[in-house]
Amino acid sequence: MRPAPKRLSILLIEDNDEHAEIVERHLRRIDSMSIVVTRESFLSKGLEQLGERKFDAVLLDLHLPDSSFMETLPRVSKVASETPVIVLSALDDRSSTIKAAQDGASDFLNKAHLSSELLARTILSSIERKESEIKIKHQLHQTALLSELSQFSLKEVNIEKVKLRCREVLINALLVDYVQFMEPPEGGKESLAQRPRDGVPFLFSELEFLGMEKQKENLLRSGLKSGINVVITTRDVDSPPIVMMIYDHRERTFKFDEIEFVKAVANILSSVVTHAYLEKLLQQKIESLKQAHQKKDEFLATLSHELRTPLNVIAGYLEILRDAQPESEEYFNALQIIDANLKIETRLIGEILDMSRIITGKMKLDLNFYALDEMIDSSIESLSVALAAKKINLEMHVAPHLGRMWGDRDRMRQVIWNLVSNAVKFTPLGGTIKIFASKVNDVFEFSIEDNGVGIVAENQEDVFNRFWQEDSAITRQHMGLGLGLGIVRHIVELHGGTVEVFSAGRNKGARFTIHVPIQQVRAVDSHPVEKSVESDRPVANQNLQGMHLLAIDDSEDSLNLLKHLLKKSGANVEGTSDPQQGLDMAKRDGYDVIICDIGMPVLDGYALISKLREWEEEKGLPLTSAIALTAYVGKEDVDKALSVGFQAHLPKPLDLPLLKQKIVELAPSGDESSVASI
């Protein structure tokens, strides 16, 4: 079942009827969103709308009848401080873009280049950035309040004054109607001893547990509908506990960060009585917040650097290609460097997507039996060039006849590759890497040792945390996003295994070890035919002479590139960027193979092939082979593509030899039984 479209409310401030109609038409074409558009032709009316209701985003023209070009955006930004503002302009110069950003615009789009896909992507990214900005501002506001309250509490010994200041802070930060501090009766204190003393909030109904029935009745009589209570205790048993009661007239559920804020205030209040405990707790909290912000900033800087570096190389060598003579050494050298950096970029993006799947719980395993020996050999073979480049001595201690394992072969190859790649990265020139692999009591054990930079003891617990890097400074010697080992741990744990690290310290090398249980092969599975690694490698010079192909991709650049490359291989290629036209062409003309994108407006690739299959079955026609060529590369995307009628699924960026091989396999003259997902 397809997910329900995201519902959005958009304010369009545009005085030109023709331009407004174009924008609204593009918005209507976005099938991934259900958009309600409110259009105003005058800025004053638009500002009234913003004052009366909340919008998810504002699309703003700067040339309006009742406002000057320079004043429009600042006036809107002032009113719509929590709403992303996307400027729509006929101008397309860098100075206008910079000026718009300085005046508060979330993004800047040129009207002449608008498309449904661009609008959808821009609106969603602007909303996400604004939400992040608001969240960060809120966190900074809370942090500032906590800091101020902490300073006040450290100096103030009068608990009543501290309570008053805590009340002001809670009302300000949480926007609640009622904050009060009470002591439970004697019977409640006895019940209190049965509760954990960690400041965990409890709800309305539990007031009776503390013998505070009258307080509960008074709260209900006052119209207060929801709230939380926190019991504040001290290490001094003679000090009476305090119940901090936080309530609101609205029906609301307190969020995790709000509860954390309440607990922080409770701890500060408790500190007035137990100064020593507070000082330790507060310093830990502040340091933790600082480290969290620092790690976030460091990762974002690293991410930007790592993604831009190969792009910079690609851009530079494209300039060389423009001036180089075809077939020259300079020309081929540039092609090789561009290809290598494209692979680096693809790997980085793959790591980010893998970590996203891990965080969202969407990483799945494609389980099957596979040979451990072959998996290890192929993983290490792919790094042979890197090993040779650093002149690393590789010692292999792999037990013979490891047998077969039940699991996800590709994911376990990723584990081995990440561990070996990590060792290569941190091993010096001419160093040594030792690999050990064995099977002990139906458990696959794999260890890799290096004599590289090592890991200090206090950091060894953190190496498998996502986004963590021991050396994250801008001057660090070893590049990377700090995701590889986090991915290793998650994949190993999905297989029911464990991973550990040991290092004797700085410059004393490191040893990583994984233990993964092996499920015994059933008798019927004991001798299956192994898939040859060589058979997976596409033949680079496949000839498509005489084949009639249809290419469908809503990106004109991608479509033209695909048509050009396939025509150079001898095929007769027709193409369209209109999915509906592509469906009509597929029905009208006989094609050997259809190559179709998935993410397209109005009619996506899944729906297109589904409709084609329904039509073919209704007419009693043979099925036209179809290949999905797409940036949607998750296992669920592959499964869905095959389920709706595609015969193969190939990921972007384009791997031309592999695509040509699949075309040959799927064309009527080839092996029509081939059904594959790569």
C-alpha cells in the first residue's frame, strides 16, 4: 500500500495570475503531497493570512503592488519567523540569491526553471531546515534558561526564592499555566519510599498514590486537564521531599525533551540542599550538551568536506576533458580519476543511506546460504589496490573448509570490507595487517589486526558509535564520515553476533573481532550450486545492434545521456520524459526492452509498469521486458519493482556494462527467463 500523501498548507503571494497558475499547476502535479494553496495578490493580505493561521511554507514573489522589491521579504520574514519562505523570482543572479538568504529566505527559485519535482524537493527541504532551526533555537533557549537558573541557584541559598525562579523558568520554557511545589502528607512520604529516586515524572492519577487526593480535586476544579509531577528528594533523609506539579488547561502530552528539561530543573532545585551533588551533576550535563553540539558541528563539517572533495576532483577533471585530445593519455587518465571519485561519492552516499536505514530501523537482511571462504576472499580482493598502494604486508590465517553460513552475503561482505578498509586506512606505509578466520562451536570468528595508530583506552567504547571519530579535527590525517564501524556493529548484531575492539594504546595497533553464529545447513541445502563471482561481472563490450529500446525518465539530462550511450552500442532507442507518453508508446510500438525510472511525477515507474502489465494481459500479449533504472536502491524498492512487473532492478548512478548485459539477457533474442536484481 502506498503511503498517504503528505498534507501541506501553502501560502502563495503572487500578483501575476499567469505565474500563480503555473506555480499552482506544478504543485497539483506533486503526487507525494496533498497541498492546499491559499493565494494572495497583495502583500498586506498575505501578512493578514500569516497573522491569522499557520502555513507550512510561503511561496513569495518580491514584486508586489503594495510593497517595494527591497521591503517585501523582510516584512514577510518578520511575521513568518517560524515558517519557511521560498522566494520565486524572475532574476537568476548570485547577488539576488545572497540578498534573499540574508533577508531570511529559506530558498530561492527562478520562475523560468520551475518544475514539480524541484518545487516538491525545495518545499520539503525548506520545511525540514526550518523545523531543525526552530528546534535548535528552542534547545538553545532551554539551555540558556538552565544556565541562568543554575547560576542563580549556585548563589542563592533561600529555597523559596529558588522555587519562584524555577516556576518562572518552567512557565517560560514549557508554556504551561500552573507550576506549584508541595510536600506530600506523611502517608504519601511512606509511599514515596517505594518509588525510584531518579526524578522520573509521574502522571495526574498517581497523586492519590502520594495521599494528595485533595490537591488532585483542586486541580480538576480549576479546569487543569493534563500535567506531570516530579518528586524532588535529597540525600538528607531529614529533608522533606518536594512534589513539583506542572499542569496545563490544554490536553497535551509532554515530549521527551520537555520532560528532560523538567528533570533538569528538578535537579537544580534539589541542588540548593545538596550542593556537592548538584555541582557534579550540572557539570556533567553542561559538558554533555557541549559535546553533543560539538560532535554535531564536527560531523556536518566532515560530511560537507567528504562529499565536496570528490565532486571537486570530478569538476576539475571535466575541465581537463574539455581541452584534452580524445584517445590521449591525458584523456584516459582524466576518465579514470573521474570514475574513481564517482565510486568514492557513491560509497559515501551509500554509507549515509545505510546509517539512515539503521536509525529508522529499515535495514533488512536478504537471507540465504553462502560460502564463507568465497565471501572473505572477494571482500579482501576488492581492496587489493589499496593494500598494494600502501605496500602493506597482508597475512592470511583462514582455516580451511569454513563451510557455508546462513545470512546476508552482501551485508557480511560489507562488514569484512569495512573492517579491512578501516585497517588499511590506519596502517602506515609498509605496515602489516593480519586476518584470522575460523569456525568455533558453530560460531564464525573473524579478527583483523594492524600495527597502525591504535586507539586510546578511553575511546575504545565509542568506536562503534555512529558519527564518532577519534580524530575529527580539520587537520586530521584520515578521511571518512565515521559511519563504517557503526554499520559493522549493526549488521553483525542483526545476524545475532557481537563485535569487539582491543588496542594497547596509541601507535600500538588495534584488533577488531566479530563472532557470528552459523546456522547448520539442512541436508537438502548441503550441496547447492554456488554462484560464480565471475558470472556477476558484466561484459563491457556487449553489442545491442538491432535492438529496439524505449527509455523513460523525467530528467531530460538523464534521458539524453541514456539514449546517447545505448545508441552508441548499436540500439535503436526512443525516449520520453513524460511518463504517460511513455506508457502510450509502450502500448503502441513493440520494444525489446523498456528502461524506466521510478521516481517520476504524476505517474511513477511502479504505476507505469503495472498499467502496462494489465493492458498486456487484457490483450493477451506477451510481456515486454522492463528494467528499473533508479536511485531508489533499498531492498524494499527492489522487491516492489520486481513485484509490479519489472524483470530487473539496476541502481543509479548508471553502470553501462551492467545495463547492456541485462538488456541482452532480457531481450527476446536473449535469455528470456532471466529475472535479476542488482
